[in-house]
Amino acid sequence: MKYKVVNKQQNSKKCIVCGLDNGLGLKASFYELENGELVAVFKAVEEHQSYPGRMHGGIASAILDEVIGRAIQIRDENVWGVTAEICLKYLKPVPLNEELRVVGRITKDSRRIFEGTGEIILENGDVAVTSTGKYMKMPLDKITDSEFIDDEWSVFRSGDDPDEIELNY
């Protein structure tokens, strides 16, 4: 099914997941969908491997942690998720050099804590990894300093952002 992209979230310069100036990073782009889910799009490369041709499980954990933790920004762009716990189930190997979609959503939301789930979806629609997580809500200025906010955050990739994203899983 295709979903309309309603917003593109920001990238940073150096984050291992979304940093556009991090030579070893995933350079993931994050899109808010009309159905209230957040989708990250990226391609793992050789630097992200464990066994030859397969993405490292720690990279899978990082991208799922990021997409669930960012999903709260669909509800409030000033709130960030700080990980309290995360649990993953590895169902299939995640290949390198394939465009992957990582979907995250909020399943429980209270004043200070939220919970969410997510999946890494392969090009053929198979779910390779699932995750659940619990996060504390925090404003960015309580997590980092103003130098990061002013100089490292609010970086956008331009050009090839989709108007719709297809999810078949």
C-alpha cells in the first residue's frame, strides 16, 4: 500500500544513523506518513556488515532505535525519545546494498514515557527484524547544547525525496 509523505524530518551532520557528513554513517532519511507512522529509508554498505553480505545486528538495533525514538516527533516536534530499553527479534538476514525501509510507530504515550514498535522491511516486503522500545520524553536542549542545535542539526538532503512511500509487508 502507498502512503502519502506529510513531512520530512531533519538530519544532522555527524549522527551514525542520520548524519549526512558521517562517512561511515547510514545517512538515513526519515519521512512522516499520513497513517501516523515514521519511515526511514537507507542502504547498508560494506562498512555496516557483520558476515559478508549481511548487515551487522548492532546497525539493525541503531536504526530501529532511531526510528521508534523519532516517531514521537510526529506528535510533538519539540520532544525527543531517549532510550530506556529496546528489544529486537532477528527473523532474516539483512542484506547490504539494498534499499531498506524501517517503520516505527508509537503504541503507548504518557506524560513522560512512550513506547513503540518497528520493523526493518526488505525490498521484497519481508520483515527481517522487529523491535519494541520504551523511551523517556525530553526536549533537545536538555539532551545537548545549543552549539549542536545551531551547527549540527537542521540539515536537509534535497532533491529526491518521495511524495509517497510504498509499504508491502
